[in-house]
Amino acid sequence: MKKLTIILAIILTFTLSAWAEDYKLTQDPNIVQRLSDTAFIPFAEGNRDYQAYLVWNETNDAQPADPVPVLVVDKNRVSVDAEIRLMTIERLKASGDIPQDYEE
């Protein structure tokens, strides 16, 4: 009897986890991501995955979308890179490897 109880508990746990979905919002307001298989689901009335999401969303909340990455520019590095580029162009002009009237 004890083995049967354990087996039933395992089956029930597996079955419930198979039904349990979790979703994540995306930066696109018309798409949600299903996390169990990483599928992106468009908000389209005829899409059965979207319909399943709507049912799930009645009693659950999707995880928030990942934040948009922010590009950080090191202005000092950009300035140094630009200076090196200009010196290189001047050197190439002096050596005759590029025309004297070359401009960027």
C-alpha cells in the first residue's frame, strides 16, 4: 500500500507540473513567452496557445518583461579612439597610402 501511495504521488506531481505553465511578458506588447518551452506566443484570437494563455491569465500573472539593455558609452574611450583614428589617417596620407584629400 505504501508503494502505491508513493507511485500515485509521483504521478500526480508529474501531471500537475505538466499542466502548470508560466509565462513572461516581452518588450513587444502583443507577444508573451511560455517559459516551459520558450515559445513566443502572438496575441491572435485564432491561436490556441494564446487562448490557453488567456485562460491561465485569469488566475495568474505573467512574469514581467526583461528590462531593455542600456548602452553605456565611455566618452573618454571614444575620444581616444577618434584621436588615434585621425593620427592614423594623417600617417597614411603622409606615406601616400591614401589620397591627400581623403576625408571621413
